[in-house]
Amino acid sequence: SVYATILEKWFCVPQATLQTILFKNFQSLNIVSDAACKTTGIDDPNQTAGEELITTYPNPFTQTTTIKYKTKGAHTLIQ
């Protein structure tokens, strides 16, 4: 049933609850991914953003400044 599949794979409704709601055990169709119901770890690369700024000079500056910082080798955006 399309309804059973949507409830199970999009809204993460357990099988026992589906049987209660739909009054029958419907077969789940392979039309949607159940990725929404799986837990994943979160790796936030910005978690330590700003911790590796070493120096800026002169500070304050008018036209130009020199910024020294450390990165982990990825793309870096300074705003």
C-alpha cells in the first residue's frame, strides 16, 4: 500500500502502529527511501571555526592587513 509505505518510510511509524491505523498488515513498497528514519552522526567542520586565527596585523587597518591562520587543508573562506 502506498499509504503504509509513506507512513513507514517517511514518517517512521512502527509496523505495529501501522497495523492499528490501517486495520491490516500491508506490504511495504519500494517507492521511497527509508533514510529519513535512520539516525546518523553529525560531523560539523565549522565546530572549531575561528579557533585557529593566529594574528592579524596591523590592527586596526585602513587598506590592507596580513592574516595568519591554520587550516586542515580544505577550502577556506575569510569574510
